[in-house]
Amino acid sequence: MDKKYMKIAQDLGVSLKQIDTVLSLTAEGNTIPFIARYRKEATGNLDEVVIKSIIDLDKSLTALADRKQTVLAKIEEQGKLTDALRQAIEEAEKLADVEELYLPYKEKRRTRATIAREAGLFPLARLILQNVADLEAQAENFVAEGFATGKDCLAGAVDILVEAISEDTKLRAWVYHEITANSSLLSQLKDQAADEKRTFQIYYDFSEKVAKMQGYRTLALNRGESIGALKVSFEHNLDKMVRFFEVRFPQKNAYIAEPINQALKKKIIPAMERRVRAELTEVAEEGAIALFSENLRNLLLVPPLRGKMVLGFDPAFRTGAKLAVVDQTGKLLTTQVIHPVKPASNAQIAQAKIDLADLISQYGVEIIAIGNGTASRESEAFVAEILQDFPEVSYVIVNESGASVYSASELARYEFPDLTVEKRSAISIARRLQDPLAELVKIDPKSIGVGQYQHDVNQKKLSEGLDFVVDTVVNQVGVNVNTASPSLLAHVAGLNKTISENIVAFREENGVLTSRAQLKKVPRLGDKAFEQAAGFLRIPDAPNFLDNTGVHPESYQAVQDLFTLLGANDLAEATPQLKALNIAQTAEKINIGQETLKDIVADLLKPGRDLRDEFAAPVLRQDVLDFNDLQIGQKLEGVVRNVVDFGAFVDIGIHEDGLIHISNMSKNFIKHPSQVVSVGDLVTVWVHKLDTEREKVNLSLVAPRESH
């Protein structure tokens, strides 16, 4: 255990006590959000990410330790476990290294080398290595069934040597390190038809050192290869490798070169290539999942546009645009279908203008949320034209990724059983503007388009990573228990699908909850679930104002003690003193941890606060921008839609998002675009390059006069 804890401490920069505390709290059934928020004294103020990292690393190190024990036991059964081998296995830090050490002792299917050994040819193989004279004559002494001549015997001995050399752990390790340090990955065009859009054009003739491979390039090569567009291979210094092997086997006879050649080229190099590509992919996937997670977190934290009457506009060409008006609470008021763009007839387009204007007037629409999918650009132009008569109304382009997934889901059918899939999508687009978090939790996070190559990475790891982000954000923001959907409640610490549905059923049957204590009456919501969830659930109009804060019920008495100490009867009286409070002295007086008191004071000073209000609100527009309006050097405002390893995509109000390449993000060197921008950021950009043929825009965060 100590060894494992030492490794976790070393990798994550945490103390042994912190590790022990986190794992003990987890074993007791505590959730990560609860530990991070309400057990800060115990953990030394560790956040959700570090807590999860401790738990994950503990699991992987336990799995590694278990595999080591299995391998050691199997080698010991064979009577071949030496002290040196035991030490090497025990000290191995990667599962792949354990498997490499185990390889020579692994049970194998019958091979030509196995048959040769069974025929008694192992001593002949040894004679080849000893470089004895007259090997052909010596071989005649080994003739046996299946090996009728001396020549057959020598061939069998060579098979034994090929297998032995190819399983030599030191030789394999040297080749592995040689490939990772000095070899290159190459790719060439294999089939142009498999890449119609020329997505992988830069990889048609590509070469990069293994040691310098970037994650997004690894994933691009994998994708290009899997669809048949690219042929991926390695370039090695073969001469150097062969020389290294020849030095290890200095014997010079006609039979030694062949085993070396076969073992190296047919066995070791292919095996190490597979390992290197697997490791490159693993690192690339971890990077892609981390980036997707960061993008998702920032998207979920986009501030809600509260108190607005919103019209959701789901664009389409042939089937018409689906409209949905929702009130300030997200309640559906009406839906309609209009045909605002070609191939609709002029009469249909004219009618669409009348219908949209009528909806705006009749329902007092304040903002139109337009989905950014098919026909978005044309629909935006249509809406902008109508809004010339409604100067008080704005529109905003909403990223509709995943809206169609939600619309066809069981949840959407439950919410709107009488509506078509398309109309549900328009409702989702409208609500996504009003409260992005509440709406996005209804969608599988993988369907929200803020990643790169998300369909190519390990789906289980991706789901786990994204679910963790959603859980973290939901609990950090807090949830109104009287308005939240079961989908949103299910992400609250301690709750699950069943309990969440029970909460909704309880409030429908008994009316709105007026205190957190009432939650204990919800079926299946036991003491542990209440402990984990209560602090993250909000009741805005509760008689006890603490029920609308992040203060946990376990600390309500501490708040009472604090008010008594301050001589205050209520929050208004206490506020001036809270602003000047000496945390250390006060915490000692009321017998509470300093970190807990800090959080309590923060909550008391801003009751009902929303973490998302600290972020920038969406950009609202009234007029449309066309690609042909753009000029090099033009200054624009935009919203970051996606961050990838090589840059960021920004919505500047034209059909296609513009790309800020990493090289145009800063005057100084940066390792990754996420150092500069995040999804949802409002940014000032300048047009850097225009590709009129493909209507692609390259942007810069650096003003033209500052560019190099």
C-alpha cells in the first residue's frame, strides 16, 4: 500500500494523508462533488479533478499490482523465477513492460520452434550460437521424427533461435526505445476516393518523428487509415538495428544471420510498432478527452439568458423551418412551420415573413435563437430582414449539436409526446439559450460538438470523462429542486435516475418543496443520499434562506452560532461584519474548519449566486454578415465555438466558423490554444486570410500591426 501511495503522491503532488483521506471517504460511499465541497479540511482543499485523479490512479495501480502477482505466480509455477526477474517485474511501471517480461514464459500455441524443441533440437541451436565447426555434420546426430536430414534439423534449430531472440526482453526493450527516440511515422495517400472532401490532404505525404508526434495528428492518421484513405508505416534506421543485434551475436556462421534477420524484421519490429502506435493512440486519446472535457465544461458554464421570451428557430431547406416560442420559464407556448428560404416559392417566403412577424408581435418575442445547422446562413439573413421592423428584438446563433439526438430521445417523447421530432428540436434550441446547462444535460455529452475525433477515441473513457464534467458543473452551479428536470437532478451528487424521478413525482403530488428537510420524505432518498445531495439542491423561496445557498444542512447550527457571535438576528445585520470577518479566529470560536467557514461566508454574502454569472453572456445580433463583406485586417467580435489542438473555431456571424490557428493566437509562444481561449469566450479577432473558393476564413487574435 505504501508503495502505491508513494507513486500516487509523486505523480499528483499530493500528500500520503490526502490520498488516504480521499480513498477512505470514497470507500464510505461519499461522492467526488461532496468530498470536494464539504470535506475540504479533511482533504486539504483538493478539487474534483485531483480527487478523481487519486481514485483513478489508485484503481490502475491496483490493477497493475494484481497483474504482477498473477505473472509472478505463473513464472514461479514453472520454476523459472529468479531474483532479478522478480525485481524487474515488481519495479515495472507499465502494464506493457510487465507483459514484455512475461512473454518468454507465457503459454503459447504450438509453433515450429515448439516442435523442434520437442524433437530435441535445442542443443543444436546452442551449437550454432557457439559457432562450432562442421555444423552440418553435427546436425546429422539430431535426426528424429519430422526432421529426416541434418538440413531439416538445422532449419528446426534456426526456428528455435528465431523464437528465442524475438522473446529476448533486453533486445525488445532496445528496439522499442530506438523506435520511440529515432524512428518516424509516415503516411501516404492510399485511395483518393475514400477521402472525397480531401480532409486528410496534409497527410498524403507526411513524415514526423515518433518522439514529436502530436495527439491530433495521431488520431488523424488513425482515422485516415481506418477509412482506407491513408497508408501508415514506420521509417527505421534498420542498419543501426541490425548492427546492434550482430554485436550481441558475434558468431559468424551461415546459420546465425537468418535467425537475427527473421527475429528482428518479422517479430520484434512489428511487435514494437504495434506497441508504439497503441501508446501514441492512448496519449492522443487522453489529450482529446481532456480537451473535449474542458470545452464541454466551458459550454455548460455559458450564462443563462434569464427572463426572456425566446423563439427557437430550427432551419431547413426543403422541409421548412420549425419554430417554437417558449416563455421565460422555458414553457412551450406554440409551434409553427414556415418556409423562409429556397427552394420555397416566393409566395411561401412572403407568407413566412408574415407568420414570423405575427409570432414576434403576438407573444412579445425578445430573442430569436437560430440553430447553426443546415440552412442556418440563409435563415439568419431572413430573420435579420424581419428584425428591421422590430428594433427591440435580437437574434443569436445557437450551437445545435445534439439537438436532433435529444429530439428523437425517449425523454423528448415523454416531454412532448404530441410533437414531431423537428418541433422538439426547435424547443431544445430555444431552451438551450435560456439555460444551456439544464438543456444540455438531456443530451449524451458525446453528441455535443466541442471535441476533435471524439468518435475515434475509447468510448468508455470518453463517456466517463464527460459524465464527470457534467456532474462537476451541475454540482458547482447548484440545482433548483422545484424546477429541475429528472435529467438535471440525476447529475446531483448522491442522486440517480430513480430518485430524481421520485423527487419530480413528489413535488407534482405535494406541491413545491419549501425546505431541504422535506427531501427526506421522497421515496428511496435515504440518509446517505440526503447527505450527499442536500447542499447542491436549492429552494429559492424557502422560509430558511440557507436552503437557497451552498451551505450544507450539517452546518446550519454553525451559521446560527456565527450570527450569535456577531450579535446579528438576520443576514442583513450580519453582512457588514461578514465582509470584515477574521476567518481563523472566528473558525476557532465556533469550532468549525477554516475552509468550511470561508465557503459559508461566501454563500452568505451572495445567497442564491450562480457561478455562471461570472462568464460572458452570448453575443446578440440584429444584422447579418456575409463572407463577401469580409476584408483582410477587418476587426470583428465573435464567440469561441470549439477549441482543438491546432487552434480554435470562432462564430463571427457567417455560415462557417472562422479558424484561429495556434500560430495566430499570441505574440508569445504558447503550447496549446486552451492557454488563450475557451469555448463560450467572447473574443475580438482580425481577418487574417480569406479562401474565396471554399469560403474559409482564417482569423487572428493579434491585431495586424502587432503581427510578426
